[in-house]
Amino acid sequence: MLEFSDNQVASLREKPSYTYYANAGIYLVKRAVLDYIPKQQKFDMTDLIESILQQKGRILKFPILGYWIDIGRIEDYRKAQEYVKYLGQ
């Protein structure tokens, strides 16, 4: 990564690494939270989280420190099924 001022290079960091949290799409909720979900309409989990935050509710995180693979698409799910066959070997 180059840091510069005008056209002059101020510093260079070769292949910097970054750590950040991303949403893995795994949620645990208390039963009472289900009352926040409108009936008979589409309501994403992100909408639910935003609603709770707007009402000053608490949302907690739990970092996944091990291996994680996205299976949000059928192709990804099939790849994961093949991958797990070889985990124990």
C-alpha cells in the first residue's frame, strides 16, 4: 500500500494485512425478539437488527475464529459438501 502526499511517496507497506469483522449470517435470537417481526411480509434479518438498534436494544457479536464457508447459494452448498468429505483425512 502506498501512502503519499501530492505526487511524492511517503511510505510503502508491502502486502498489508487487515483484520475486520464481517457478518456470517448466523443468528441466535431470544423468543421475545420474534415479536419485532411484522406478520405476512418480507423482513430481512438486517431489518430486524436495525429495528432493535433504533429502539436502543442490544445486539451482541460472537466472533468465529475457526474455518467458515459461505453456503448462501446452492453452488456454494454443493462445494461445501465436497469439501467436508476431506476434512477428516
